[in-house]
Amino acid sequence: MSTIQDTQSASNLFATYGAKNTAKPAADDPQDRFLKLLVTQMKNQDPLNPLDNAQVTSQLAQISTVNGIEKLNATIQAMASNFNAGQSLQAATMIGKDVLVPGSDLRLAGGGGIFGVELAQAADQVKVTIHDASGRAIRVMDLDALPAGPLALAWDGKTTEGVQAADGTYSFSVAASRGDQKIDAQPLAFGSVQGVSQGNEGVRLNVGTLGMVGLTDIKQIF
């Protein structure tokens, strides 16, 4: 009979708790629903076969776990919001800055153009081929050994024949090697950050004709 008395006392406590929390905000609804179900279960239990203390403790542990998970989710969401806000502020300081981002576009203006390459490993030989709008190769630049990582380079606007190319948009490709081994080489385009936006994909930078890029796409800042 002591089990029945203990269970009835717990039921009374839950009833009191439920009466005091009827005006809780919507965010606590899952917890309230859980307690109501537990109280209802205890009120309608079979007096000859009542819930034992272990069952009650187990169900209380479940509500504590659910409540803890909800608090953890809220904390993570708050941290994510703060992180996104920090990224937006960081990106805003880049407006007006020149950057190198993945891309093969090369803009020639005033008789010169800036571009870049990113090597996965140090290379003994790097070859850059510049193409006009029709895709025709107009200049091949044989560069000396270059270290791994991103590196800014310049084109003087001259073709292979030494003729000054007209200002405009060109493209380029990169090939690198070390001995007989081919090295992964990524072309980098030069542009200016014109704006920042925040969307489903996170913070994005508007780099003019190069389009929208993410913060992780920025290889160098000038």
C-alpha cells in the first residue's frame, strides 16, 4: 500500500504543478503536454496495479532530457546567429577591397591585367596561357618555380608576337609540374568587392562581373 500512497502523493504534486503553469508561454508547450499526460496516466491508473517509483522516475528523467535538448538547441541557434552577424560585419569591411577568387577571367585595362594562381604544392614549372574572346591562345607565359598557395601575377598586355592587346576581357589557364609530376593549379581572377548580402547560403560577396562568392572563396585581399 505504500506504493499507492507514494504514487498518489506524486500525482497531487503534478496536479499542483499543472495548475500553476497553465499560463506558460507557447515555448513550454512540449513540457506541459508531457506533464499533463503523466498526471492523466497516474490519475487513471489501476489502484491494484499502480505505477512504481522507478516508472515515475524514468518518465521524469525523460522530460528533463527533452527540456535539456530544447535549451541546447536554443543555445546553438543563438550562437549561429551571433556567428552570422560577425561574418556580415567582417564582410562589410571588405567592400571596396580588391580580391583574388577562383575563376579564369582576366581583365586587361590600361595596358595591364592582374590575375593569380593557387598551387597545391610547390612547382618547378608553371605555364600560363592567355586566350582571347574566341578562345585563341595569344600569349604563353613560362614562369619560374613558384611556392604552394595563392600568388598574384601580372600580364603586361603583350601577345606572344610582342603586340599590345586591346583592353577588354580575356581568359587564362594554368599548368604546373614538379619534375614529372603534375601539380594541381587553380586559376584566380582579380576583382573588386562591391557589396555584401546575407541569404540561405550565408554571407555572399558581390565581386562585380565575377559574380557572388563566399568568404571562403577569397584567396587574397589587396
